[in-house]
Amino acid sequence: MLSNIIMGLTTAFLPMNLLAALGGTVLGICFGAMPGLSATMGIAVLIPVSYGMSPATGLILLAGVYVGATYGGSISAILVNTPGTPSAAATGWDGHAMALNGHGTEALIESATASFWGTIIGFIALLTIAPALANFSLKFSTQETVMLAVFGLTIIASLSSKHILKGIMGGVIGLLLGCVGMDPQYGFARFTFGQMSLVSGLPTVPTLIGLYSISQLLGMIVKKNATVNMDDALAAKDNYKIKLRDLCCYPITYLWCGIVGVIIGIIPGAGGSIAAFMGYDQAKRLSKHPEKFGTGWREGVAGPESANNGVIGGALIPMMTLGIPGNAVTAILMGALMLHGLTPGNDLFTVKADITYPFIFGLAVSAFIMVVVGVLGARQFAKVNRIPQNFLASGILVLTVLGAFSCNNSYADVIIMLACGILGYVLKQQKIDLSAVVLGPLAERGMVRTMIMEGGFGGAIASIVTRPICIVLIIMSAFFLVLPIYNARKEAKAKRAAN
């Protein structure tokens, strides 16, 4: 393992990889700072770009986008109380109050440094926990693969905690999209409607770009001339000068809230928003001045930012080791891994270690770039919000079309991307998530192999329900499905009691 760590460190510092990390981080900050855009959209747009690079360099580019966008959401949250990403909502409570009090620069510096420490803590967790968990995944056979996919589908369903039926609908639609193409057992075409371009299934990159980028662009276009007025906030920023102490003002808060973020990230379905709010709560408990939280207290920025950046490393652990994408960002990254010929599991940390470890160290490199660029360029990144969103959408649309076409030099891929975009937009309006499209083929292939091994469907089911790991996954799947229903009923009961 030590040799892999040294190799990953030296590879991540190659000039081309450093340039990829820099470009990805800067673009990620821009995506995060613009309300309506996100890390999910940024990664989806740049997957075609990464495809033209070596696997290690391409994944480092996407790591930079993930790190940069997670921090970038705090810029608009602090300056105009409009979170660029959902995970930055808690940052605005004290960050925007600081900006109103003339301490906007100080809040932006604290956001960048807290994000840096949170990302580093997540990186350390990924580097130490993931290989051990990947080694455990060697005990997984086809039966466990099926149940892992089912568990991932229940997680996606549970993400829609207030609309559990819509979550299940999203999982079913995602499974149906995953069935397009050749049947893995009998070899006949399904849902191709006579189109040869669909025989091999929905192409990964155009499908992901359509579902996550085009759908978002359609929403931006509907809101014509939507833009955030940053002029007053930018003018009100003070001339605060950074000090050496600013790089680590609250070490205990960074450490504890970063760990909280890692734990929340490991739990599939939790996500950065929950981590940010928990980080804010934990920072308040740790603070010597909890009464000042909400009034423009710097520590109120440190807590949520270190927590939501800790999620980055935490969320990558189950995705890279078990193939469970707990949120939209890791679902997109899982698609990017597969596009580069990588399969989640132990092979990532052994056979493909020359790609995996540079990617992991790419997170740390991106964190260093992010804190430098974020502190020095916050004012400039904030100006991205002055661009009318329909103008920005037009430019991004051109990039997405070119990216989809360039994968296979096929106009059919562009049509598939646009069709998936329209479907994604319609379903997004109904709050239905389609992350299951990544898990559909995984579940089907595992089930087909199990049926062949066990001599039929009945034998496959019997083998699944009698294996210890499968039983644990069944119990966990049931728990994550029942939990949102229980919480919804509990909230409804509390409201009735209050009335």
C-alpha cells in the first residue's frame, strides 16, 4: 500500500495532472458560485473532456470540479444569501450576516480555509478506510452484487423522503432505461425501436449529460434573464488582509466537523446538506460563544463548510469500494469511472492502483489549489453571477452538444442526450430522481449470472436470502425504505398535536 501511496502522490504532481487539477478547481468554483449550477452539472459537462485524457488525468480534472464546486456554493451564500449549492445553505446564516456587517472578505477567507481542512480530512479517510473496505468486497459474489444494487436503489428512493412513491418511481424508470439494448442472457434487442444506435444500450456520457445538464439548462432557460445582483455585496466587502492565523482559526472545529462530514458522506443518501446543518450544530456546541451564532460569527462559517467538504471523501468510499452512489455527484463519478474502464471494488486499489491513487491524491492537490484560488479570487468568481443565466445556458449547451457528439462522433448520441434532457427536466419538475440509471445494468447483470449459477429464478432468490451479507443488505434496504415513511408520519403527528 505504501508503494501505491508514493506512486499516487508523485503521479498527482506531474505537470499535466496539476494543470488538470487547477482547471477543474477553477471551473468547479464557477459552477458552485452560480446558483442553479452545481458539482453534478459541472462534472457531467466535463466528462467528455476527461474522456480525451488519460484516465488518471481525466479523473483528477473531475476531482477538482467536485472540490471547487462544493466550496464555490458558499460565495453566493455569503455575499447575497443565495446558496450556489444546497450544501451551502447553512453557511449563509452567519456568512451573509458577516457580509452585511462589512466582513465579507473575512467570511470568504474562512469559507475557503474551512473547506480546505474538511476536504483534507475526507481525503485522509478515503486513503485509509477505502482500501480495507475494498478488500472486504472480495467476499462479494453475484448475489451480493444484486443486493448492493438493490440497496443503492432503495437509497435513491429514500432521498425523496417526503415523496417516497416518487423515489420508487425514479428507481423503476431508471431500471427501465438501463434495460435498453441487448438482453444479457438471451441476446435479443429490447426497447431499441429498430434503432441500431440503441442496440448497445444508452451511451453513458450522452445519457448522463442529458439527465443532469440539459435538464438543468432547460430550467435556467425557462427563467429568462434570471441573474443574481452581486454589485452591492461586492461593493460592501471590506479590505480585510489575510493573516497566517486565518489558515487555521478553529482547529478543533475543522477536525470534528470534518469527521462528521465524512461519516455523513459514508452513509448513502445523506449528502452535503445534512452534513452542513450538522456541522453548524456541532460548531455551535464546541464554541465558547454559542450565543453569537446567527449574528455574523466567523465560527458559524467554519462548521458547515468543513463538514460539507468532508462529505467529498466520505461519499467516495462506498462508491469506489462497493459501487453504491449515495448522491447525484457520486452517481456521475461512477459513470465516469466506468467510462474509463474502471469497476468499483478491490481491483480499483490493486490492478488499477495507478489510476485510483492519483485520483485520490488529486482531491488533496485540488484542496490546496482551492484555498489559494478561493482566497485570492473570490471577488472575481462572484462576478460570474452577473451573467444572465439564459446567456450562460447557451454557451453551456454548445459545450454539451459538442461533448456528446465527440464521444463516438455520432449524431444519434446528441439526439439521445437531448431526449434524456427533456425526460430529466419533466421528471425533475415532479421531483423524481433518475440516479438509478447507473445501477440498472449492474442489478440486471448480477441477477442473470445468479440465475445461471443457481439454475433459475427460484434458486437465485433462495441463494440470495440465505447468504449472511445479503441478509444484512436486505435489512438495511428495508430500513432505508421504512425510515422516510416513519419520519413523515412522525412529522404529521407532531403538526396535528401543535394545531
